[in-house]
Amino acid sequence: MMPGALAWARANARGEMPGEGLRIGSIGGAERLIGGLGRGFGLGQVQYEPKERDRQTPIPRDHYRRVAGYLKPYGRQGIGILACVCISSVFGLAPPQIVRLIIDRAIPQADLSLLGWLVAGMIGLPVVAGLISVLQNYLTIRVGQGLMYDLRNALYRHLQLLSLRFYTSTRSGEIISRIGNDVAAIREVVRGTFIGILTNFFTVIATLVVIFGMNWQLACLAVAILPTFILPTRRVGRIRQRLTAETQEQQAELSAHMFETLHLGGFVLTQIFGREEYESERFRRINERLMGLEIRQVMAGRWFFLVLSLFGAVGPALIYWYGGYQAIQGQLTVGVIIAFVAYLANLYRPITQLASVYVEVQGAMAVFARIFEYLDLEPEVRSRPGAHPLPPVQGRILFDQVGFSYDGEMRVLEGISFAAEPGQLVALVGPSGAGKTTATYLVPRFYDPDAGRVTIDGHNLKEVDLGSLRGQIGMVTQETFLFHASIRENLLYARPEATQEELVEAARGAHIHELIEGLPQGYDTLVGERGFRLSGGEKQRPSIARAILKNPRILILDEATSSLDSGSEAAIQAAMEPLMKGRTSLVIAHRLSTVLSADKILVFDRGKLVEEGTHAELSGRGGLYARLCAQQFRGRTEQGAPMG
């Protein structure tokens, strides 16, 4: 899909451009509009309903269980972290006691030995605590990185299982943002939120035990103001949850914009039409909204925590007042008062952080919710339970009263019935949008028909294993894709175990071997992003060579020679004749030369099969095929104009 078309679509959806188009839902995003797209996988005739999501909806309890499930494999590291947290909490209780002993015993009793040991303890304890902190940080990072690793793998694997419809209705940049930005946010969740809960919880419990052991009256006074730290947190948590979800979606919008405009094709399109300032301004507006959301996200609840800090100052004041009164009455020592006030920091600071932990957890779960949203998407096309492997096929394809629609209402295909016998070359012709490409997509099960059935050698495709089906089908599409890798790696993608001799044979069959040999690094030459270093015809030939190398029983050629000049097309057609022999070939015809050699021609119009026969038979009927031929002959030459 062209980046310019996507930009037009989103501008149209916002009402910035006139015209009508197709409304289409984007997972986790706003309603999109697509219009003016030729051959858009049938999308030009489809209306999808956007998926509504209430951002105020509370996080489902099931999500907490699922997060715990992802953390389960790291139980040993978790036990180690828990041990480090407990030891650190105990060590954190020692300094106030050391100060109390110095003030109440060592100095009044002039005990230099005790004073020396206490001072040594003040120095040694932080060193030991620091070493424990290093170990805790290592274990925490290990869990965080491991969780990111697992989620990325699960998300990527699941995305590969989704159907073609998902990728025609979701922007690539948004998908990349889910795997990148959202998963990366999990690291901070583990390192900050989860560990913060453990650390602060144990610190609070240990501190409460100590202060109640020291003086229960002062402890009750210190605890009396704790409810003021806790009551408003639920409201702040909901605000943070909403802002986090909005921030992640805006980051996805920013990623999508960058992917479209900084992608090679989008960059060239921007330069050609001089739209650099326009795209820069669009980027600035999206970035500005993201900045505003991030500021609001950070500042959410900060006034609340400012009030909490004021209450935190009240506690020590009450302790000095009532503790001072008890000291004057001779009921406790000055060292106890000082130690008790020092413990208040160990009590109020963790309580404040625990109050904010609820806020952070809500934000963290919003990130998990976005990841789970993709993981919960059900593939429309999958191997059914108990599906049997498709045995090596002869290649008889049968369409039996096949009907298909993208939205369940408007039919893209209606009552299509035909048979392609093994070894036959079957050409599909007709006007653009007639349903030719959609029909070929039903053979490898990119979609499943709504009515009727598609069979190969009598096997209903819905009942066979998907991998065994696609393993016997080769496909060359009009939209050629090459990885940013060497020519060799791009060819081996079809059959990784192929030898150099087989590579050369396939390249010769696609009439590209001589070109490859003339390159500086030969088969190890990088083709560039999406094969940009190659011309249109040169990019098409490696894709044809891949199909030759796969050596499938069934070939689907979707205008595979459309990017070639007449001479190259004739040479490749001649080279592909032996490849097609004994194999079933479905060819969406672009030029008359392909149609002339077809064993059978299927003429599509508005989703229906209106004519069927050979070139000679159809030419004399005076129907749609004859009119298409006449239009082409009125072009410049027999090889000049497209058939549809």
C-alpha cells in the first residue's frame, strides 16, 4: 500500500480533503478512511466497522493473572529479588538504632569501644547494602529483559498467524509500535513498579514492627495520619491509566507517520511532490500532542502527592511534641525520639510510594492491555483442530459456487464455479475490481469463502493443514517485495536448502543470471531497501526466480510480468513454459500474449464469472472478452495496453 494513499486516507478521514472513501477500523486506533486505491486487496468494496474501546474501562482482572503467568518462568530470580529486598529492608532499620545507641549509651557512658563499633557499623552497613543492591538490580534487569524477550516473541509469532485482512486494515507503523514502544515500557514496569511494591511493602512492615516495639503510643500517633496517604489514590490511578493508554496510542501514531514518510517509497513520494514542509508540520502536530500527553502523564497526581508531603511533615512534629513531653517526664530518652523520627522517613516515604504504586500499576496494566489486545486477536484463517496434511497434489483446482465478501454484506465474488485441471494454464481477465485477485487469494487461503467451497484434488481447503497447502503453492504478485539483503538471501527465502547450481538455474529461468553476474558482488550484492537498487523489471525477476526455485505444483501469477518490457516479457514467458508444464497455473492476465497461450480463460465482471473458454472461442462471441481485446488492439500495439 502506497504511503501517499495512507496519508490521503487519514487526511480525508479528518475532513481535510474532499471526497468519499472507505471507512476502515484500525486496531486500537481511530476510524480510518481509504479511498482511491486500485487493487487494494478488494478493500475498495468493503466497509469495516471500527473497534470501539472505552478508555475508562477498568483493567480486567484476567490481565493480572496473565501478567503473573508471564512472570512465572522467572520464579527463581523472583525469590532472589525477594531475599535481597528483605535483607535490604532489615539493613535499612539499623542506622536509627545505631544513632540511638550513640546518643543514649556510648556518649553518656564514655564508652569509646562501643562508639568505635557503632561508627564502623555506620560505614560498613551501606557497603554491604550496596552489594546487595547490585545483585538485586541484576536480577531485576534479568527478569525485565526476559519478560520483554518473551512478549516480543509471542507478539511477533501471533502477528504472523493473523490473516491478510488485519494487515490491510492496520498501519505498519502501529504494529511496529506495539512490538517496540509498548513492549519496551514493560521493562520499566518490572524495574520500577513491581520491585517498588516489594521493597516498600517490606520496609513498611519492618518499620511498623520496630516502632511499635520501641513505643506503642508514639507508633499509634505516627500511624494515625496514614489514611490521608491512601484514600485519593484510586481516582489518580484511573487518570494515570487513561493518560497512559492515550500516550501509547499517540506514540503509535508518531511511529506510523515516521514509517510512512521515512520509508523509502514515502520519502521519494514526499520529494517528488515537494511535501517536505507539509509532512514536517504533520509530524510537529503529532509530536506536540505526544509531548502534552507525556507531560500530563508525569504530572498526574502531583498535586495530590504535594499534599501528602505536607502530611508527612506533620508526623515528625507530633512525635517531637508528644515524645518531648514524655522525655521531660522521664519516660523515654532523647535517643529514642531521634531514632523514632528517623524511622518516620522509613514509614511515610514507602507509604507515599505505595500510594503512587497503585497509580503506576494502572498505567502499567494499560500497557499490558494494549499488548494483550493484539495477542487476543483471533486469526480468521487457521488450520482447524485435526486438520490433515495435504498430500502431494496433482493440482486440480475446483471452485464450487464460491461466494465471498469482506464485510459480510457486499459480495466481492458471487457463485463462482470453474475447474483448473493439472497442467493447465488458466488466465483470469476482466476490468479492475472484478474480483480476479480475490479469487486467487482463496487458493492459498489468505481468505476463506463465505459460501461454496474451494478444493484441490478433491480436498476441501478448509479441512487441510495450512502449512502443507501453502508449501505446494508458488505465487508472484504485481507488488514485488525484496528484503534488504543479498540477492542470494532473497532467492534462498523460497528454499533455504537450495544449492548454488539450483540458484543459478532458477535465475537463468527468470533471465536474471547474466545481470547478477555483472554486479560487483554477484549473488552477494545487496538489493537495498525493498530492492530499490534494482529497476522495476529487475526487481520482478528475482521474485519469479523464487517461484521457480520453490518448484511448486500450483503457480499463481498476479500480473507477474507487468513491470517488464516487451522483450524481457517474451523471454520470461518462453522460459516459464517448461516450468508451467505439468503444473496448474492461475495467471491474472495483463497482456494479450499471456491470454493467447492459455488453455482456459475466465472472464470476471463485478464479482461474477461471465465467460469461460479459449481465446478463439471467446473472441468470436462478442462479449466482454471480445470488447477487452478490441480496446487493447486500439492501443498502440498488441503488447501495449493492459487487459485489466
